[in-house]
Amino acid sequence: NKIFGLDEKALAGKFRAEELEKVNELLNISEGSGLEAETVNTARMLEGSVRNTGIHACGVIITPDDITKFVPVSVAKDS
């Protein structure tokens, strides 16, 4: 049985049992025809896309190491 191009054994190696249950739950929802299915499938299409970059007026990100290892960072040209 293939899910996202991976067989169930490959997925089991990437997720804990409780996470795998959630993956299967989302897959079952996505195969439906209601609003929940539409929402999950729209989210799958948008996943990983970048809408734009910008500067947020305020925010703090605390990381255990250099911030660039966790999130993309850019410097404004006029700063």
C-alpha cells in the first residue's frame, strides 16, 4: 500500500505509532468530499510554498544554536 509514494513500512520508519495514526486519519479525511477534505487537500497544495518575505514589526525567536540553523533569515536593504 503506497502513501505519498512511500510504502507503509517506510512511513512506519519515519513516524511514531501515534503520529502514524494521525497521518492515516488525515489521509482518510482527504479522501472524503466534504469541507474537511477540501481544507486538508488545499493545505497539502500550499505546503512548502512561499507567499512572500517581509519584516515583522516585532518578534523573538529563541533557539539553542545559531538562528540560521532553524529559520531562514534575511537582512533588509535599508537597515
